[in-house]
Amino acid sequence: VRWTYGMVEGSYQQGRTDGVEYILEIKHSDGTVASLYRRWLRPATAPEDRGEQHASVQLPRIKAGDQLRVRTTPGPNGDRAWDWTYLSSFEID
């Protein structure tokens, strides 16, 4: 799996985002969840977190009924204000 993601420039230049966490996970048909990728983006304080970000993960075996999910969580303060995120591509080979 390969994807491109990030935070909209206005969220840290005009706004006051405290960042977001990106998570890629599998929710198995039995209800358990396996985390495949996690990354905090804090563009207001970490310049390397600005602009397009790229990630890739080798998927484990996925069974019928499993769900592959991408989600975000609010920053470390739980503040969702200015958490403008995007996912611009998502490819499964």
C-alpha cells in the first residue's frame, strides 16, 4: 500500500493546529484491530511535517470480512480546531 497525505498549509500558517495522527489499520472480522502504521504530524512546530508526506506499508494477509482503514485522531491536546488534513492518493498493488 502506498499513499500521499498531509495537512493543509492554512492549518499551521493561518491556523493553530496542534497536529494530527495518521493511522493505517486492519479491523479484523472478529473485531480485533491491528495497527500497521502510525505517524504524528505537527507542522506548526516541525517543518519536516509540512507539505506532502508519503508512506508505504507491506500488507499482511487480509481475510474476507477484514477492513483496511485510514483514520486520523486530533493532536495531543485533543483539540480538533484547524486539523485540516488530506489524503491525495491511496494505491494497493
